[in-house]
Amino acid sequence: MAGLPIRQDYSPSDLRTRAVREKDCRAALRLLAIANALEGMTRAEAARLAGMERQALHAAIQRFNAGGPDALHDRHCSGRPEQLGPGQQAALKAHILRGPEPERDGVSAWRLVDLCDYVERTYGVSYSEWGLSCLLKRLNLSRQKTRPSHPKGHPAAQAAFRKGAAVTAANHRRRAS
């Protein structure tokens, strides 16, 4: 049975030169395997010397015949599409940055569980805690919580307490020595 013909417009020495200059090592190995096959090696031997299977060499030859040496680079895979669109992600980020209201939301600080429930209620999209954590990281948000503060606390009274506590502690140390 005859193998798949390889286009002849590139010489084996030209393919080896390109392989040496290639930054992508997988594409370089494909170029070397094709150069070996062009020089008359069996497909199995050419693939083995390049560290690949015969079927992988067959696929590389098909790509090479269709698009030349540039077609031997790995193709970019787009991956799974986002469940929330850019506008929904921006609205979620604004909601998180606004922070919870204890009367309305029933919590004083957002947890991943609360945010998963909010996203499911609002957008109809179900996220796991891990998935939402990855989304928050992509939105440049941190999972760390701020120090809790009482919603009815007075900042002026807290500042006075801190100043008084520092003065009292300093006086206490002077008396002890």
C-alpha cells in the first residue's frame, strides 16, 4: 500500500534548516519527521526518530501538504465559552464591590456560596464555588474578606478607642518598669 504523497516543493535540507530555527519544539519535530520521510525512510522509522507515532506523522503530512511548514504549529483551542457575558461580568463585579447589605442579603461579608446563589438567582447560571473563584480571579477580585465591622459602628468612636487604648497601654508599661 502506497503512503500519502508528500509535497515536493521543500527539500529535506530546507526542512531541517527550518526545524533548527523553529522556536516551537513540536513543530520542529514534525518538520524533522517529514524531512526523514522525504529522504526515503519508512514512515514508521521517520516517526520513531522524531519521537511520535506513525499516525501523528500521517496527520502532520496532511497538514504540511495543505499549508506548508507554517501549518505544522499547534492550533489554538478556544476552550469553553464563558457562561456570563462581559456586561453580566461587569454587573457582577459592581455588585461584589458594593458589598452586601445585612438587612437585604442576610450576610455581612460575601462568601462564595452566597455569590453562587446570587448568580444563579440573577442570571440563571449555575457556578460551582471553584468555578466562581476562577471567575473572580479573572475579574481581578480577591477571595479574601476584609475585617468584619459592625454595621452600626461609629468610626469616630472606634478611632477614639484606639487612641485611648494606645495611651493606656503606654502608661501601663511605664508604671510597670
